[in-house]
Amino acid sequence: MNAIKVFLVDDHKLIRDGIKAHFDDDERFEVVGEASNGQIALELLKDVDTDIVLMDINMDEMDGIECTSKINELYPNIKVLALTMLAENQHIKEMLKAGAVGYLLKNSNEQEIKQGIISVCEGEPFYSPKVMHTVMNSLSAPVAKKKKSKFEPTIPLTEREKEVLVLIIKENSNQEIADKLYISKRTVDAHKRNLLEKTGAKNVAGLVIFALNNGIINGEEF
């Protein structure tokens, strides 16, 4: 198995050095580059073969949100995993809208960071427990006025699609969803494709934004 190629973007060298130290003796990962802000990262990524970018948010010149959006536009095969101190719902939403496929906090331990990298490289979103708590609290909060979503379904979602969507939000894998709903993994894949098509989302992160903006609460009508 080839090592996962990791690129670090953070404006603090000490933090970059600390993160790199996690991978020194682990052949599953290879740090292929680093940058102190988004602008430098975009320039370096032109010439660096990269699988995943660990992205801070608050940086000079170009912040992590703008950089994530540009990476998704310019380098669609590179996945972005947020790694930041910011755990507020607004920052989470903005990073997911920009195209991040996971969100870690800097107080995450080495095992959590590595698992996050592996998960997103395998196509599954990954969030720190505190981030998931923030997202779920947002989903459960009363909505005074329905907010128009960036993602509007062209055809109403079926009850089963809503069930699948809620389980996606709760970070269940395709196999776990299949087991819980007593359907095949292939059927789950089909539901995911339908959800992406109906909502206009480009990835699982977009489905999370759809759920956030449409006030899904434990699979109830929205």
C-alpha cells in the first residue's frame, strides 16, 4: 500500500513541526510539503503530488476557507481536512461549503488525526467529537424561520432517503447504514447518488450543509 501523501497548511511553524512528528515513524503517511498560508499552498500544490491537505483556517494572505474552495476548483483530486482551533458552527459550515471533507480540532491526539486522514482518503467524512456535538446541536436547535438552502432538492426526498441522510450526518459508514436499515450496501450507494443528484451537493460534506440549512432533526420532515 502506498503511503498517503500529506500536505500541511498552518501559519505556525511549531504546529507544523508537531504534526509532522506524528508521521516520522509511520510508513502509512508521507509529509510531502507545507505552507504558512493558503496563497503559498496553492503555488506549491502545482508541483507536489498530494492526496490530502491538513488545513488551518485563520491565516494571513489567504485563509483556509478560501484556499479550500480554490483547491477543490483547481485540484479536485486532493481532499482537504480542516485542522483548526475553531469549533464554532459557522466556521464548520463555511469549511464544509468550501469543500472540506472533514474537520479536526488541534487538540486531537495523534491517533485521531491519523484516523481522520485515513477515513477521508477512503471517501468517508471525519469530524472530531466536539465538532460532531456542535453539528448535532445545530440540527436540534429550533428554527424560527426556514432558511433557503444553497442545495434545494429538485425532487422531494423519499422517507428512505431521509433516513439514509440522517445516518450519513451521524457519521455511519455505508455498511453501517446498510445494517441499520436492513438493506444492501449497493442500495445505500444508490441512495447516496440520488441524494447528491437531488440536492445538488457535490460530496458528503455538501449533504451535511443541506441538512444544516434545512433543519433536519432526527429524520423529521424539513
